[in-house]
Amino acid sequence: MTSSVRGGRGRRPGSPDTRAAILAAARARFAAAGFAGTTIRAVAGDAGVDPALVHHYFGSKDDLFVAALELPVDPRSVLAEQVVGPVEGAGERLLRALLGVWDDPSVQPALLAMVRRLLEPGGDALFREGFLPVVLVPLGSALGVDAPERRMQLVASQVIGLLVLRYVVHAELLVAMDVDALVAVYAPVLDGFLTGPL
Amino acid sequence: MTSSVRGGRGRRPGSPDTRAAILAAARARFAAAGFAGTTIRAVAGDAGVDPALVHHYFGSKDDLFVAALELPVDPRSVLAEQVVGPVEGAGERLLRALLGVWDDPSVQPALLAMVRRLLEPGGDALFREGFLPVVLVPLGSALGVDAPERRMQLVASQVIGLLVLRYVVHAELLVAMDVDALVAVYAPVLDGFLTGPL
């Protein structure tokens, strides 16, 4: 795979090694200091590069955080594009988008690695200060719900359990159910979380 | 801590080391061969003891499996006693029993270790061939439901997500909700899984 960021520019002194060093520094900072406690400047210092180079390669701190998750897709664009719409039918749109990504064998290993990282010691800061505000809350807004921060925590409590049963422990029933069957069972649950009393 | 099993008997050549060796052998066998592929005889062979000694210390293969989970309580007795009853109200009884155990700080670390083990490589066999038939299905029967094996997989998909959000990643909302609030949100979901169409 080639880096689309560097193609045809060549102005910066960066190299694949520089990019990797920034990512490694970002992962270490996010893990140790959380999302809120991490600055682009500090990551640049750890990697021994100019902060402008971090911005050049990765954009904003949100973008750097998503890059540090090392996912083959950016969940903000891939999911948000598919789920944007009115709150009616939001649960079904979210489930179909999520299962589409997770059922893709080229993407699944990276997603599993991300889930495992969330569950490791220190993963709680990664979830609360990174994954929730950077990925889940914007997704809730795309789904058209009020109070997305609260509602997306309820949604996550069902989605993470479903993903763990289907893709991590391979529970027979959850593996055997196709997307339509999963939507029939889980979309009403998610709609309840997305629109019910809080 | 003293071993209650050995108190006052002293007939067997067992020692705390023997007991630990049997448990270590059992964990390795269950992890490598799954629950169905593990026999008391094979565990005894690995530990270098007579199979009768394994039965003496741990009872049946189900009992040995639960012992190998190293929980401070036996989930079969503690949970089943509290949840047994008619299918009406089953979701609430299950949630109150589960949260009571998980909110107990003396028990929680061992439960967290068990959840982490389920999510590690090899944890899928532990779940499918051990935890599901030995712990979850009997719990479903105690809850008075039909098709407990299928329904308890749906229940697990919500309960595991809730436990991960509240006790592993410490999602703010799920940590702040008290038991009554959690019951109000999640008991209807569990009741839907326990009694809805399959």
C-alpha cells in the first residue's frame, strides 16, 4: 500500500519512518494522557518533528486520534455517510452500516484489534476521551438524535455486546443470523435507546 | 486463605499444590481442547494424579470448569437462586442479581479477569463450549424461558455490552446510573430477548 498523503507532494522532509514515528508517539500519548490531555505539540516533541508536520500528515487532533486507531477505514466518514438521516429508522441504518463494515474480511482484523485495545487496561480513557467524543457522538448526530453523548453510550452497550458475541466469541446463534435477522432483533432495541426516555 | 475442601478430612494425599496443579491442568485442557474435548481422566493425567482425586476435590466436569474460572462465587448457585421464578419479570430479576454481584468490590476483579479471558484468543471455545452450556443455559432454565440456549445468547449480547461499558471502559452514563435506572432501561430489552419471537 502506498501513502496517498505523500503522493505527488514531496515538499516535506517526511518519510514513512517519520509518519510511523508520529503515529507511535500519538498512540503512546493518547494511552498515557488520554485524548483531552494530549496535544499535537507534545506528540510532535515525542516524535522529534515540527508540529506543522503532524498537521500536514494527519490534520486535526481528532484525525490523529482516528489514525492512531489504525483502522483500514475512517469510521467517521464511512459510517456517518451511511447512517445520516432522520431518527426514524436510525437503528436499522446504524446496524446495516456497522455489520457491513464488520462482515468485510479485509477490515475485520483491524476492528477486532481496536475492540481488544478498548478492553485492555487503559482502554477506558481511550473510550471515554477518544472513541466516544470523536467517533460515537458525531455518529449520533448523523443519526439525528438528541443528547447523542448519552444515547450513544446506551447504543454502544448493545452494539459492543453484539460485536463481541458475533465476532469475538463466535456465539453460534449470533454467527448464524444474517443481517436481516439481526436487524429484526436489534434495530428495535437501538431505536429504544435512540428515542426512548433518558 | 485455607482450603475448606481439605478441612478435617486428611485422608487423601492431596495438598494445596496438588489442587493447584489440577486446576492449572484443567485450565490448559479447557483452553486447548474446549469443554467437550476435555475429560477428567486427561486432566488427571496432565496433573499426575488419580482421576478419583480430581472428582474428590472438584466434583463433576461442570464443577471443575467453574472452579477453573477462579470466581470467588459459583455463578450457578449464586445467580440461579436469585433469578429462579416465572418468565414474567425475568429480565429484572436477572439484572438485579448480576449487578449485585458485579457491584461487590470483593468479587469484581475476578469477574473482570473472567470477561477478559473470554475475549482473549481461545476465549471463544471457553464461551461456546463452557460458559454457555455450564452457566448461561441453566440460568435461562432458572429464569423460566423456553429455548434457553438461543435466548441466553441474545441476553449475553446485551449483558456483556452493559458490563463492558459499566465496569471495563467506565462509560460515564453507565457508571452514574444506579441499579433502578439500569433496570428501567435494560429489563425491557432482556424481557424482549427472553420472551420475544426467535
